[in-house]
Amino acid sequence: MTMMNQRVLLTARPSGIPQAEHFTIATAPVPEPGDGEFLVRNCYLGVEPAQRGWASAVANYSQPVPLGSPMRGFGAGVVIASRHEDAKVGDRLVGLFGWQSHALSRGDDVINRIEGREHKLSAYLGVLGISGITAYFGLLDIGRPKAGETVLVSTAAGAVGSAVGQIARLKGCRTIGIAGGPVKAAICRDEFRFDEALDYKAAGFEERLAAACGAGVDVYYDNTSGRISDAVLAHLNVGARVVICGTASVASWDPWPQGPRVERRLLVKRASMAGFLVTDYAARYAEAIAQLSRWVASGELRYREEVLDGIESAPDAIAGLYRGENLGRRVIRLCDESEVAAGRA
Ligand SMILES: NC(=O)c1ccc[n+]([C@@H]2O[C@H](COP(=O)([O-])OP(=O)(O)OC[C@H]3O[C@@H](n4cnc5c(N)ncnc54)[C@H](OP(=O)(O)O)[C@@H]3O)[C@@H](O)[C@H]2O)c1
């Protein structure tokens, strides 16, 4: 029987956040690897806020996903056939394999060849994957936190934010997390050990923020932009560093949103603000993964993941992130590694 590839195609162009109706699930025969290619069976797919940008018509740091193609996305899976000298059947890989059950690769879309069995495969999409790596380099290279400083992060209960807070804590910083709703704020405090956690959706956010930031903010790791940033930027310390990592609160860039002018705040506090893109650090991913793996193994770095079951959950999954539904790193489970090994998937 012909093996079928289940694919989540981008079939309509969203003007803002991609919704379920912008995708179609379709099947096609699984391709055979040619010379220099191998075939990956994706066990997990990652769901990224960045997929909003990838689905839009506007080229940003990467080209728009062509209509009718599988949605660009990370996958974690196992090599099931290979005509590539560096990939053998059974290898566990993470890469930009697309939202599909089976992906042909020449190796250039691989971001990690997983060694060892200490951590579960799905973790390599999150805390030991693009989320953890983003937190690691964004905080340490751009934020440059020093012991005793205050580090504040938005989307603090999420995949990147929770790792930022904990890495800052490991560096001896005081940590403040901002998240949406009382459940997420409690998770930030109790599970991710933030010194302070603030629910930005509850009344009196600006006043509570001012109280929590009594000593000022030295590093603001900004995952949201918008009204959270407008409030936080009023509390920068002299020499503060602002890491612009994400803009989760901005629903659309057309029309371009207007906000408070930040120049005066940066000038008065001699603060700096820098954009950060994790792919600029591709040559150093292994260094981050090694350190993150040690922290996870020792229990110093905790993580949460939220597993959606089956490819049918993919079309609505990005919109769900922007509704703030996810409690932890959102991934989609397609099959277990054991099923692949047994030839059942
Ligand atoms: N620059 C890079 O290279 C890079 C790489 C990876 C990720 N990122 C960025 O890092 C950020 C976090 O990504 P993640 O993968 O860890 O996702 P995540 O935090 O696990 O999930 C996204 C979260 O965004 C928050 N959010 C959604 N709409 C919002 C709104 N209107 N206002 C405020 N918050 C809102 C929600 O948290 P609440 O319920 O708490 O609001 C939601 O759970 C995103 O901005 C992403 O684009 C950047």
C-alpha cells in the first residue's frame, strides 16, 4: 500500500493572525529520497508565534510561505529512509521540516542531531530547541544580565519567557514575569520561581508593575510590544538593556500601530534597545543546547509543554497561541517514536 504524507497546506493568505480557515489538510504519496536526500517521519510539530509572520504576504526575515505549500514549521522526528551520507535510519533530528508527517531533506534544514536518550524528543522543540535557544542567546548575549540586577520578561509563562526567567535566576538576578491571567501568574511564581509575577489582564496592572519594579529594571526581555512594553519602559534603570524578541500583542502591522515615543526614555536612562533573531546564532546552537540540557537534567531549568493530539489540531493551533490558550510550549503529537521503530507509523 502506498504510504501517504499528511500535510497542512497554507491555502489562504491571512491579513493578521492565521486562523483555521487559512489551512487545508491534504494527503500526497510519501516521496522516495533521491541521491543526497533522506526521509524524516515527524513525530512532533512545533507551533510558533513566528508562523504568523511566515504565513503573511510580507517578506520579513524570511520569504512568505507560498500558497498551496506545507506550512513552514519545526518538526522533531526520526529518519526512516536515507540516501544521504550523514543521515542514517533511526537518527533523531529536529529541523525546519514543515507541517507534514513526512519530510524529504538534504540536511540543510536540520537544526539539531539529537545524541543520547536523556530527554524526551518533544523537549527538543521547546526548552532544548528553538524556545530555549532563543531565551539563552537573547538574554545572555543581548540582555547581558549581571548578578543582582532585575530582569523582567513578558510572556513569562510561555516557552521562551519561562526559560528567560529561570536563566536570569541562575545568573543571580531578581526576576519579574508578566503573563496573562491568574493561573499563568501562579505558574510563573510556583513552578518557574520568578520573584514576582504579574497578571497584565487584571485591573491595576500599571500600579502593580510600578510596585514590583521599585528598584528599576536592568534587562527587559520584550516578547509582546504594545501596552505591556509601554508600561515597562517607564521603569528602566540607567544603562538598561531592552531585548526586542517578539511582538505577540500586535495583532496586525497594517495599519502600522502607533505607540508612545520611547526615545526620551532611552536617552534619559542611557538605555539600549536591540532586536534579536535566534537564527543569527545558528552556528552556536550546539553550545546552547548542551548548557540547556545540563540545566534541565539537574532540575535547575523547568519547562512545561502542552501537547495537542493529531495533525487535525494544526490549523487552529497558531490562533490558539494568540488567544493565550497554551500553558507551556505548544507542540502537536503525530506519533510516538516507538511506533516509528516498529514500522507502525
Ligand atoms: N526573535 C526570535 O528569534 C524569536 C524566536 C522564538 C520566539 N520568539 C518570540 O518569543 C515570544 C514567545 O514565544 P513562545 O514560542 O515562547 O510562545 P508562548 O509564549 O509559549 O506562547 C505565546 C504567548 O503569547 C502571549 N500573547 C498572545 N497574545 C498576546 C497579547 N495580545 N498580549 C500579550 N501577550 C500575548 C500569550 O501568553 P499570555 O497568555 O501570557 O498573554 C501566549 O501564550 C513570541 O513573541 C515569539 O515571537 C522570538
